[in-house]
Amino acid sequence: MQLFNELKTLGYKHIKADKKANEKIPSGIWLACPKCHQSFYHKDLGLYQVCPNCEYGFRIKARERLAWLVDEFNEDDAALKTKDPLDFPDYDKKLEKARQNTGLNDSVLTGTAKIAGELLSLGIMDPNFIMGSMGTITGEKITRLFKRATRKNLPVVLFTASGGARMQEGIFSLMQMAKISQAVQEHSHAGLLYITVLTDPTTGGVTASFAMQGDIILAEPRALVGFAGKRVIEQTTHQKVPNELQDAETVLDHGFIDAIVPRKEMKKKLAWLLKFHNEGTVANG
């Protein structure tokens, strides 16, 4: 004997699906992690803007990073702007949009900072400024960062986030690789510490130069780190590559990264490294 008639149950008789429910939910309330694909409430990102499931660090603006990273910060070279060396079509509009979006005149924020009482020269690349691409002013600001640090006998910490060289500036952009590398070498010859922190994404000419020249190379969890993109690799080699090929964890396994540090631990880790280096420098005269 059938005790219940399925068509007369509460679910069928009284409840009707609201086909427009999604339209009533404000955009941005629910987010999906691009790495683990877990969905979560937007407030669960927290102060550090990380996935609560896999600790992937979402792409944030340079000034947002300052809020939890440093105790003090004095910006340098804020007024420097690119002069559009190739007169590239609509480049000026793209630059202006990026400036309004980030509050920066180019893709890197530089200055002098303090972390737990340790003085340093700090650079933070912003992935929201034309994907953190490296232009002439990017190169000029990072070069000045290193030269200033060398004169003042300061360590450098540089957070990298870039899609590579900026195509709108052509060869002028590519020349920044050598220009910055020379300044990094002079800083190194002075016996000073250089720490790079690879964030998502660090690719192209930035990876091929100063991002991988640090004395200590750290990375955020699940950050994309590589030279060419996955699609370019597959088109060149005619082979399918794993999705995790360019994850920071894979790069760490192959010896190109020294440690992966979650954002909530980054300030403490950098403070320890800077203090350890400075005390060693004093002890050695």
C-alpha cells in the first residue's frame, strides 16, 4: 500500500522554484576560488584576501597589501609617468583607466618601509595595473629602488606580480630586464640582502630577470609562476601539460623557490629574515 502520493508532497504542491533568484542576489556575494574552485561567502576572504579552503591569495592592489604588511611606509617616485614612447594607439586611455583603478601612476609602488622595526626598501607590483606589466617607468622605479637601497645600505623586498613586458612599449619594455638586473647586481656586490616574493601571476620577462634574482625567493600559495603561458607551452611542444605545472608548489619542488609562505604569516617571516640578516651583518662587522 502506498502511504504517500509523491505528487501531493509539500515539495511538489506548495514550493515553486524562483527562476529569477540569482538576479535578486547582489553580485560579488559568493565567490569561487580560481584554483580549487570552492565557492564561499565573500566576507570569508578576510583581511588577507585568501581562499579559506586552499589559501590561494587573490590578486590585490599594491596599497591594499600595505595595510597588513608594514608598520610604516614612505613612497618614492610617485610622480613618475610613462610618456608613451611608441605613441601606441589608445595606450593613453588604457593608462588612465589603470591609474584610476589602482591609485598608482604605473604598475609598481616603491618606497622605504619598516616591518617590526626593521628598515627596508620595498617594492610592490600591482596586477591590477595592466596586469602588472613591465614598462619603462616600472623599470625606472625598480632600478631607483635598488640604487637608493645600495646608497642607504638597506635590504630590498620586492613583491612581483606581472604578465611580463608591456607590448605597448615594445623593445623599451624589454630593455628594463637588463637595466634592473644591473642595479640588482650592484646591490648584491655591496653585500646587501634581496628578497623576492612571487605572487599571482609572476610570468614573462619579470620571471626571466629580477623575480628570480633574489637571495631568498618566497612565494604565496598556489601563485602562478612561469615564463610562457600554459597555452603557449602546449602549442610549442605539442603536448598537454598538467594544470598545476606552474603552481608555486610545483616550482618549489623543482628548486626554484625557497619557501611558500601564506599571507597571514608573511609579515612575521619577512621580519625574521630581515632581523637575522641585519644581526649577522653587525656581527661580521
